[in-house]
Amino acid sequence: MWKSLYELVRTIIQLSERVQEDREEIKELRRDLRDLTLIVERLSSQLVHVSEREERERAMLVLQLENGIVRSRRALLVGEADGNG
């Protein structure tokens, strides 16, 4: 009987220690999850900014291309008006 009682108390103590370890591990995992969430939020924000910047750059390239086309047309028209065309 004493042996059974001893084993029961020992098991309860071991389980109690394990529960405490699990609680600490859960706290650590929650901190890690918070950190990862912040990282993902920052990356998402950076991705939006990069996308917006690239969109502006593409628009600028289109405008530069259109400007070049207009200049080329003008040069051709001026050349034709001078009789060189």
C-alpha cells in the first residue's frame, strides 16, 4: 500500500513538473508566434511598398517611351517640312 501511495505521489509530482514545463514552452511559443506575426506584417507592408514603387516606375517608363515617340514624330515632320523626307 505504501508503495502504491509513493508511486501515486511521485507520478503527481512528475506530472506537475511536466505541466509547468509545458506552460513555459507555451509562453515561449506564443512569444515566437508574436515575433513571426510582426515579421510577416512588416514583410507584407514592404511588399506593398515595392509593388507601388514598381508600378510608378512602369508608369514613368511608359511616359518616357511615349515622349520619345512624340519627339521622333516631330523630328520626322520637321524633316518632311524641310523637304528632306
